[in-house]
Amino acid sequence: MDTLGEIANAIEDDREVLDVLDAAIGTKVSKASNLSDLDNVATARTNLGLGALAVKGVVDATTLIADGIVTYAKLAAGAVATAAELCANTASKLLSVSSLWSAASVVDLGNVSGTVTIDFATGLNFKMTTTGSITLANPTNLKSGQAFGLKIAMGGAHTIAVGSEWRVIGGTAPTYNNTNGTNNYISGQRCDAGIIAYAGGKL
């Protein structure tokens, strides 16, 4: 059999071969049907790795959350900002209650003396213990409008001074405790470029 015609004639003469071919062709999906002739659409969708979202006529936040397609656990890994990212302002992500409270927790700077430069990319509120007189230098990464609190535990008869950007509210420098075991507190806000408005005093 050297021609297609001869092959076709041979197949036509063999009823069993025709039945096998006919059955095989009948199981194939028709391109013109655009998948409407699938035996089991749900199984096909699963085999393609498509979830429930594939059959939603309308997709909105309420539907995604109600159906469990979007959950906090799924978002947390990449879409929810950590406390560190919030403090450093390094990510355009969603905020969670837990990350906000974590960011607001007090960061312990430990024992300090001399010039102290607070990095506000590491926290919003701080505490420290003096081992000598200190000068609070102009801080780094304090964002416009950012408010803060600072507790200073006195480890001795030490003094507290501030840098050029620190402007005391009311114009009169606070009166601080300066004996061992006492505490002081300063609250402030970056209210303009080069200006930190603050107030404070004894606790």
C-alpha cells in the first residue's frame, strides 16, 4: 500500500479498525466547542490547577474574604508590613493591628552616656539608662509629623542636654531629676524640617 487511497480502502474494509478509530475520535474535545463539550468541567478545572476564583462572576474583597480565598495568613508573608518596615517606612504594604502595636512598643537603648543619636527607623518610643551625662543629638530618620516618647532612667547625678533641632515647648527648659534611681520623660514631634517640638520633666 503506497498511496493514501490504498490505506483508506484497507481501513474501510476492516470494520474493527473503523470502530476503534471512531471511538477514539469521539473522546476528543472539539476546538469549535471551546471546552463546552468536556465530560466533567469541575474535574478539568481542578486538573488545570484553577481554584474557586475561576468560577466567580464578580470578584470583590467581600467575596474573596468570605470564601477564604484571601486570608490574613496568606497576606502576611508578603503584603502586610512588619513593625520594622513600618518604623523605617520602607514598604508600601498593608498595616495590621499587631504590627502597629509592635511598632509602638518601647525600644530599650540600654546604658548611654555622652552624645546619643536615636535612630527612629528602629522604633517609635525609647528608653535608656544614663551612665554619665548625655546630649540628645539631632536624631536620624525622624519622619515629618512623627511623635515619640523617651523615658530616661538616671544612673547617677547626670545632666540631660539636647541638640540644635530640639525646641522646648514654652521656651523654658524642663527640670529633670538628676539623682541615681530617678526617672525623666520627654515627648516630642517632628513638626517641621529641622524642628523637634518637645516637652518633658520628672517622673
